[in-house]
Amino acid sequence: MLTCAPAYGNPLPAPLQASDFVRFDADQARIGQLLFFDPILSGNRNIACATCHHPDHGTGDALSLGIGEGGTGLGPDRTPGEGDARIIKRIPRNAPALWNLGAREVEVLFHDGRLSVSDIYGNGFDSPAQEWLPEGLNSILAAQALFPLTAQFEMAGDPKENQVAGAAYDRIDAVWPILAKRVRIVPEYADLFVAAFDDVASPLDITITHIANALAAFEGTEFQSYDSPFDAYLAGDTAALTLDQKAGMALFYGNAGCAACHSGPLLSDHRFHALMLPHFGPGKTRQWDPILRDVGRMGASDRLEDAYRFRTPSLRNVALTPPYGHNGAYASLEGILRHHLDARTGYQNWQPRMAALPEVPWLAPADFLPMQDSRERARLASQLDLEPLSLTDAEVQQIIAFLHALTGTGSLKGRLGRPDRVPSGLEVPR
């Protein structure tokens, strides 16, 4: 179980700075910017990375569970489509924010940690693609960028709809040459890749590795954020925080015990913890599991002790990234904080209306089925890594004030921003 630290029992982290990040090539980042906003990488050419990770929504989509392939619009206004093209499943988990994922300390990604730095398959990563992950990826961020492209309900679409989805249904690496060809036959992209990559002499040399590395270069530089009031305080400016923020910081690193998990420069231990958050939506579980649920880390590790545990998120820019939790169960910082203080009560009192879920009438009957299963509720409740903690209302507000001090300033504008157009000529998510 997590324990509360005495006052300042957890040391303040060192200031986050440029040297803490992977160095990416600027020309490759410019290509990545275009690809990030270009629907060309989706099976039906109708959804881009930016659709679910949009700067206007804190690099997320402001939904508890997103609407992927088949939907239209952005953020809270995104609708589930209609007719044969309508969605047939919600995205199982909340779209994670992209802030500071290019930091060198990041060696595990996704809510369940199914992607990590490892030599197990000889390509640098332990991932669902196993030995079929392409070689030459410049970072874990590049590896991560590949998986939404192959996911049916995120960007690939249904196997009967397009060549990409059909290939993904066969074997994941069958997708790579299809997407690479799509990009390299666009003359503007071809010219950019030839200019930015030393090993690309002609369009035919462009591979999925180059595409993933370009996306990583953009995401790893565009969403760096280490200019918050907290950063200024760590650098020696004691006036950078208000009195309430300083009081909240003292609680965060002291008696409230938040830093037991939210530690280090990114305010994450990159480990997995069970918070007893209510389950809804399709979730993710182990292969052959007949139960509609989300078992968290166990789905990737296949270890019973990992059941219902999820990766600790970074708290950088956390005030910009509601809703909160691996499934977006809470719309506000106060809601998720109070759940941490008394998870069992929070779990018992949680109501479906608290989720930010666009109406999808044909999916509604199954949205909250796991909450109605008494045995599954008991299994989830048996795993909890939080002890109850009593704080006054004033102390809760002080911690929230401190969390707002983690919001960047000039860095929120990005470096390259959103392009007006993309080389494919497809519509840029706005």
C-alpha cells in the first residue's frame, strides 16, 4: 500500500530542462507536424493523430472514452457517425496527453505499459508487435506512433473497408509498406523526406520507420513543457508560486503523500497502481477473457498480481487534460483528487452521468455493464493501492492550486503549431 510521507518526506525534483529530452532533427519534426495533422495515415483517410490528441484539448480529446474511426468532429463535439460508417465500439481508454513524452526518462507507454524499452525481441522494444516491429526507430515515442495506425477502432477501420485494415487483420507488419507507399507517392512528402533523412535518396527509400521517426520528432519537440511556475520555483524563483500553491506543494510532497507515485521531474514513477476507478466502456482484457472489463496491466503482463493496475500519468499540464483516470472517470481535478483520498467511497458513489461520453444509442446498453456485475465489482474492489486520507476542504483546494502551477506558459503555444494544409490535400483537424 502507498503510505503518506512526513512533511517534505519526498524531495522536490530537479528542474526539468532541455537536456532531459531526446534530441530530434528539426527538419524531420517539420515532416512529423504535417503527418500528425494529415488523415493520410488512417485506413479510410478520415482521421489523423491530431483528431484524438489535439492542442486545443490539451493534446487529448476532452472525452472519457474517445470516438475513433467512423466519427466526425473534434473533442466534446465529436459525434459517432451514422449509417454503415458509424462507430461500432468506443475507444477503450482515455486518450493520454502527449506532454513531455520525448523525455529520456520515459521508457514505458500506454495505460497498461504494453510498450516498453527492452531487447526481448531484438528491436529495442517489448511491444504487441513483438519481432515484427520495424527496426531503426529513434525512440519509444516513434514505436508508440505505429500502434494507433493499425488499431481497427482508432485509425485503421474495418477490414472490409480498406487495404490497411485488411492487412492489420492479417499481421501487423503487413501495414507498414502500405502506409509508406501512401506517403512516398505524394511528391511534396517525397521531397521533404529526401531532404531530411540521410538514408533516403529517392521516394522508394521511404519506409514506415522514417514516418514513425518523423512523427516522434514532432511530438517529442512540439509538446515539451518545462516553463511552468513550478519550474520557475525549482530554478530558484521563490515568488513564482502563490501562498496557496506553496501550501499545496508542501502537502503534495508531504502529508498528502502524492509524491509517493507522482515523483521526479515528470511527476510520475512510471509504475502501475490500482486506484479502484469504476469501469465502463469496452475496456481491455486478456485474450480469451469472456468478461467485459478492463484488467489494466494484467492484460499486457498476464500476471494476476497486475490486475486493475494502471500506469501513473505525468502531472505536467494536468489542469489542461480533463477528464481524469485511465478511462476519464472524473471530469475535474477535485473529483479525481477526492477519489484518491477515499477510493472506496468514490467508487461506491460514482454515477454514469459523471463520464464525458457522447451519446451513442446503439452502444449505450453495454456501456456500464461491468458496473452491474457484482462479482466483477468485487474483483476490482479487491485491488487497491491507496489508503484513506483525511484532508480539509481548504487543503484539497491548496493541492489543486499547486496542480495548476504545473501548467506551462509559453510552451503551450508549441513550436510549429497546426499547419494550414497538408501535402495529401486532405482536411486538417481544426
